[in-house]
Amino acid sequence: MVPTISQQLRGIRSAMVKSIVPALPADDSFVQEQAGLVLATLEWVLDVQESETLYEATERDEYRELLDRLSALSSVPTTDAHAVPAPDPSAIPDLALLRAEARALKVAVDARVTAIAADGSAEDRAAARELLVGVAARQSAREQAWFRMTGFPSEVPGDIRSVLTGNATTPVRDAE
Amino acid sequence: MAGVSFPAMVTTEHALTSASEGVERRIEELRRRHPVEPAVDEVLSTKLRRRGHDVHTARSVEDISERLHAFLAHRLDGPFTISGLARLPGGASKEQFGFDLEWTENGEPRRDRMVLRMNPPASVVETHRVREFQLLRALEGVLPVPRAYWVTQDHAELGEPAMVCGFARGVAAPTKGEHRASGLGTVYGPKLRAKLAPQFVAHLATLHALDPSTVALDAFGVPAAGTTQGVDWRLGMWDRVWEEDSFEPHPTVTLTRQWLWDNRPPIDRISIVHGDYRNGNFLFDEDTGEITAILDWELSHLGDRHHDLAYAMLGGWGHLDDEGRFLCSGLVDTETFIAEYERISGLSVDPERLRYYTVLNMYWVVVATSASGIRITEDRMTHLDVMMNFLSGLGASSMAELNRVLEGA
């Protein structure tokens, strides 16, 4: 399928740089500032957009595993709020579906962690925290790579694709 | 036709009423779980009531000028003229317009450059203009702050709550240096640093040493000293905002909130806290190195001085000098900062509380940039659509830093 999203974005960027930005009023600093941000955002989107599906699939799988492990901590009974049905294996892979699944799993994980923190045994509370710390570290590594083009992250392990495929130059580690 | 449209209208009104009742129930539930100061509750509740109804539209200069004229006519006795009205760049929260005002004050004809600082329908931080106004008035003559002239919290006057203050001369960053959003990570260079750093520390010390009970700040809640009440209000506020604005849970936020509630330190002495005290939020004269105005008081509150100290020391604002020392807000090394602050203010600095407020500050940065900024863009309620999404990179960076700080905690 052509033009790809990336090809279209590169076309938009080129038109912005060549024709639109030079035509903006030089003395309108607010408009100039917004145009600069639009261009910077285009660079950011070009850096990551082809990895969005892989990103959501990675999060979905990681949170599914986390929810299963939290459910195994038995001092607090699981409820419907702590469960997300397994995806239909016949469903056509779709970015919106992946995102919805990942989000539902995050909500269930949060409810499960909250329940364990409130009513769980000391051992289960510690175990739940350790599991959450591990996921937080891995999620953070993904986010550092995803947001690298904004210039804010200070320790970027690599581009987002290399992080998601485990080929980052700096290995993503669990919290110790 | 009337027979068809009437029931449809009833249905619509019923749906609107139900939606409105749903919002009010949600606000009551949020109030119950997250106690905050009354003025904070007012702006957060207003945000929820407007969500889904109001969007930001680019207003013409003519429209702003017309409303501003009516606004000033209610406040000025004599004739006046407005000229040179134009939108100002910079900032990440409020809409700002500069204008010249020819008017008469105490019988004296004047021509002043002014700034109209106005809420968009929603901001990365929801704040109360009257609080900001009261604080600027209280600090006039104490610290270099813009002179505050007039304020309204009434949407009817200018379309949104707004404040008019004097235009402060100066620059936020060296004009020949690298330009970055809102002065984040501003690099001043050794000559400017030598002039700016002592003022930066002294102004903060002066602010915190001031007794809040001696100034008129009735829009502020006064927490009880020796308790955690002031911390509870701040945590309540950011917890509530996260709940209102976030799109999905985040493990770092869950861990951070738990740690913050488990480790709340009592506030030994109540101070006026700026809330956003860092490089980029003050102006200076590039030739003399004098700080001409401390800006962005919208997050100010009464609380713990360590809130400002820890914020000014955050890694994201500073950098290393030639000798490898970290410069807080790009200005002063940590040891000198603390020593000079203690000497000038007569107030102690507690490393444990600094650590606590480092976490609390990063938490609010995360809430604002990873939740609120994206939410208000999605809802089309901001004038800074692209910037708000872009700033989520700061949230991601702060999440990573929180993971490091809380590791093993």
C-alpha cells in the first residue's frame, strides 16, 4: 500500500518547511512557535509511528502476564474487576483492539494491586509491589525510547523498535 | 413538525440533565475521596462541568480588544485607550496578550505596557486567577513581581477568568543561547550565573521567610503547622487531577502515590510556596544581570518550603558545570544553594524532606504532562494543542526518574 503513512508524513513535513513556514508572518512569534512545534512533532511521529502496533501488542502481553501473576497471589480473592477475558483468537489483529485490550488489562491490574495493598498478606503485598516495579521499569524503558524525539528523556536505550524487539544498545533491565 | 420536534427536545433536555447530574455526582465523589482547598475544588469542578461542552476557539484581536475595553471601563474612572494588542508567545498554560494602556492613575496621566493573562477553557494546570492576583499584590515591594492591576474570575467579562498585570521587562533566557521550551534547562553561562544565582537564592529565601499571616491571602487555605494537612491537600489535588484527566493507569504513578501517602512529613512552618520556582520562570536584564520579575505564580500555595527547594533542584532544569558539579536550575550548585538559603532565610533545610518533595514535584509534573496536557488536547480545550502532546515527553522522563528515586524505597 502506497503512499504509506510515513511517506505522507514526510510529504507534509516537506511542504511545511518549503512553503508554509516561510510564508508565516515573521513578527507573529506565537504562530512561529506553534509552527516549530508542529515540525518537531512530525519528526517525533515519523520516528515511532511504524512501531505503534508492536508497542501495544507488547504492552498487552506484558500486562496479561502481570495480571495472571497477581491473580495467583491468593490472600485476596479475585473479582470481576480483576479479570479481563482472553482475546478472541479469530479476531483480526487491529491497533484499536490491541490498545483497548492493553488498557483494560491495565485497569484490571490497578484494581488488583489496590485490593492486595488494602487487604493482602504482607508477603502478597511485597510480591505485588515487586511485580509492579518490574513492569514499571520495562514500561519506562519503552517510554524513554518512544519519547526520545521530544528531547526530554535523558537515558534513551535506543530507538523504539530496537527496544521492543530486545535489540536496544542498552539492555532493558528489571528493577533490582 | 412541532409534534415531532417537541418530544425530541424533551429527550435532549432530559439527556443533558442526566449528564449534568452524572457530572455533579462524580464531583461529589471526587470531593469525598480527595479533599482539597475550596479554590482548588472550584477550578477543578468547573473543568469537569465544561468538559464535553466547551472547546477553545482562536479569538480575534478585535474581540479581545472589545471585551477588554468593557472590562477596563468598569474599573477606570477616566478616559483610556488600548493599543498594540497582540498575542504573546511562550508559556505552557495561559493565553497572554500584550497591550499599551493610556490612562490616568491618581490624577496622573500614564502610558503602561500591560499583559492580559487569561485562562483557556482548560489548562495543563487548572488554577485560580484570584489566588495569583492576591499573591502578586501581597509581594509587591517584597520581591520583583509584575504589578497586578485587575482580576476577574467571572467568565462573563472577558470570556474566561483573567488578570491584567504590568508588562515586566527582561528576558527568560539569554537571547544568544539555545532556545528551549519555557526555558527548560536554560544555560546562562558563567558570567550571568555569577550575577543571577545569588538573587535566585535570596528571593526564594525572602519568600519563605515571609509570615503568610501578615499578608492578605484569603483565597488560600491555611494548613495547620506541625501536621501533614498541607501535604494532604497537595496530594489530594494531584490525585484528583490524575483521576480526572488520565487515560489509563500507570504502574509508576501507582507506586509513587502509595509512597507519597506512606511517607508524608509534617510541615514545621507554613510558608508561601511559589510552586514552579525554576529557571525559565523569571526574567532578567541581560546587560546588568538583575532579576526583573519572578513569574508564573499560578501554582502558589501555603505549605512546606522544601516544595520549592526540591523543585528548583530537579535534574531536568539543571546541568553540570565545567567542574562536573550539578547546577540547580542551571545556576548554583546544591551545597551553595542550601547554605546560602539557610543563611539568608534563617530556615533549616532537611534532606529527608527534600527527598520527599523531589518525589512530590515529579509526581505533579507527571500528572500535568502525562495526563492533563493530553486530555485537554483531546478535548480541544487548549490554545496549545501541539505543545501539550509534545510536553508528554517530560512526563515520560519524570516517570523514569521516579522509578530510579523510588527503587528500593
